[in-house]
Amino acid sequence: MKKFQYYGAFLGLVATICTVPLLAAPKPSTKAPSVTPITTINSFEDYQKDCLKRVRQQGLTDDVGLDICKCTITQFRSQYNIQQFRNLVQKAKADKTIARKLSEVGEACFEKVLYE
């Protein structure tokens, strides 16, 4: 039962974590953002720290969030160096296919962490 309560919170989380702009400064807004924007990511470790902040904002527990973030970062690190990853995330803002590819990594990690 515990595993299923996280699924709803995670659906929006994957897209937020995996396709959020990494380099762009946040745009001014009259509304308070639901998730704090990333300003600069210089390493995968920075990305993981930001990932943990985001999972907490989505209501996941620290242990589950840490496992999901570690899994996601491990997958990205195995495929890309930090510059390639940053470029890919930038491209994902305009290309839904790339955005979906990034989201699939997070979804796979979510499934692995919560259902295995």
C-alpha cells in the first residue's frame, strides 16, 4: 500500500526532475512556483541535491527520494558526461521526444525503487 501512495506524487515529479531547465534563470512570475527552479548545475552531484529538494516538495519521503534520485543520476552518468546531459536537457525544452526520453529514465527508477 505504501508504494501506491507515492505514484500520484511521482507522475509530475519525473517530468519536473528530468526535464527542468538546468541553465536558464527563472522567469519572473506573479504566482509562487510550486517547485523552486534550478539556477545552475555544475555537476551531477548538484543535480542530485536539486533532485532531493524536488522530491521533498512533491511529498516523497527522504529515503524513497534519495533512492530515486541516485538511480536517476546513475543512469544519466552512465550515458552522458555533465555537458552532454546539460545540452540534452536544454534540447528537451523544445523537443518532446527528448523530454520523454529523459522522463523514461525517472519512470524506470521509480518502478525499480518502489516495486522491486
